[in-house]
Amino acid sequence: MAVLSALYGVSSTIFSNLFIKLPVPQSTPDLAEQTIVVTGSNTGLGLEASRHLLRLGVGKLIMAVRDLKKGEKARAELLESTKRLPDSVEVWHLDMENHDSIKSFAHRANTELPRLDAVLANAGILAGKFTLSNGIEKTIAVNVVSTYLLFLLLLPKLRQAPSTGRFVIPNSALHYLAPTKDLEVAAGGKSIFARLNDPNNVDMEARYSVSKLLVIYVTREFASMMAASDKPAVIVNTPNPSYCKSGLLREAPGPAPPSFLARTTEMGSRALVHGLLAGPESSGQYLTKSCLWDFTATVQHRMLPTRPVRKYRRPSSKS
């Protein structure tokens, strides 16, 4: 089954990137009064997703970046290209490797923003070497632990949104290649972190894949918990922009796939914006080609109950 999973992940990426052109996001729902945060928004997918949101008329865009100088430069470029007014974009500091920075950012958002409608948690890493961050292997720390720490800290604010709040985490078809043995409970009932944090038993080439599979599991769990709660639900989903020409692979432990297979970051960002605009049917789901896709639950059946494949028609638009 693991072999079939890997074959599907690779073949679907190649087919999608070569033959499928994602639709340009359209402004449904209306974003004019909404405030949206995009992390890692000074470059790559985050920058292009921010450009789409400004084009669609988002009321306030918060660019959450680690380097404020680079963030301000990106802000100026976005304002110039979209002809938006300066007060439509703000640059805030956020370092996803630093829990104090995450807490500080969340406190500022919770106290200063009149409303928060959505978060695109785009900031992520693909580490080539084993390093601990806050006592956890850095890929898992940033892509999973810090991402959901931000989610939990902003959840009360998102629940107050006049429209249904959304929290979106980019994913990757590489999750199909993740060795699920890394996520099995260790002997003696030890946490999976005991295995993932062991420098003597680590496969860094697969670690990014593992982090993205974990994102799917945690996303589904949070969506399920919110569906069972009597508090206002927040849509949480995880769209796949596919392999793009970005800086993500600069620290990759192995050779990068051929560049002709890569999408532009603008094309990939369309998938992320579709995730932000998707309705409640998308909550808890992995989205690819701008559609819901539950095939993950089948090929990774050792870790999740099998579910039927479900899709919804992606939005039609001019490309």
C-alpha cells in the first residue's frame, strides 16, 4: 500500500502540473470587510496569495513575516502592482520558530484587530539537516507544532468573525510518500515525538512528507472536534499548491525535481486562495486541484479509518 501511495503522489503531481491549469480565484464571498492574515508573505506562494487577496478586494491584509525589512519591501511591491491604498496592508513580525513570537503576534491580533476572518498559515520549512527547535525536530516544530499553536491562540478571535472564520495550512502530495512507521506509537507507549526527535533514527529526506501527513491528521481532528462543539465552527483545511518554483527546496537534502515540472508560485497560490474561499464542506479536508480529495484516507489506511473518495466541483472562472 505504501508503494501505491507513493506512485499516486508522484504521478498526480506530474499530471497536475503539466496538464491542469487552476482557475483564477474569484471574490466569493465578498472580502471587502474582511481581515486576513498571511504568514510567510514576503516571498513565494505567500506573496502571490497576498496579491490575489488584494486583487479580490480584501479589506485588510496582515503580512506576518520574520524579517520586517523584507516584509515592507514586499508590501510596497504589492501596493504598486494592485494599486491598493496603503492602509489596506500592514506588516507584522512573526517568527514561527519562536513560541514567544507566536504568542506575541496572537496577542496583538486578538487585542488590536476589530475582526479576524481568515489565516493562511503559509510559513513552513523543508530542512535538510536534523536540528532541534524548542526541543522538537525543526521541520515538525515549524510545520506542525507552531502552526497549530498559532491556530489555537487565534481560534477565539476567528470564532468571533461575522462570517465563518477560516484557517488554511498548505500541504503537499509528498505526504503520500511519508513513512507511517514514524508516526506509530513507540514501544512502551512513548510519544511519537520521542521517535521524531531521535537524531540516531531520522530520515530527513522523508521528514517534510511526515510533517505534511501530520498536518492532514491534525486538521481532520480539529475539524471533527469543532463540529461536535456548541461553539461557532471555524473552517480548517489543507490545500496542495503542488510543486512550485519557490525557495522551499533551498535546504533540501536531495536533488530537486526538474524545474519544467514546477508550477509558478502564482499558479500554486491559486490553490491556497481557493482554500481560503472554500465553504464548510472543506473543513478537515485535503484539497488538491482546488477540489476536496479523500484518497489520502484510503492509501494511508493504516493510520486513518477508510473513507470514500469525495469531491466537489471546483469554482469555474476565467483563467
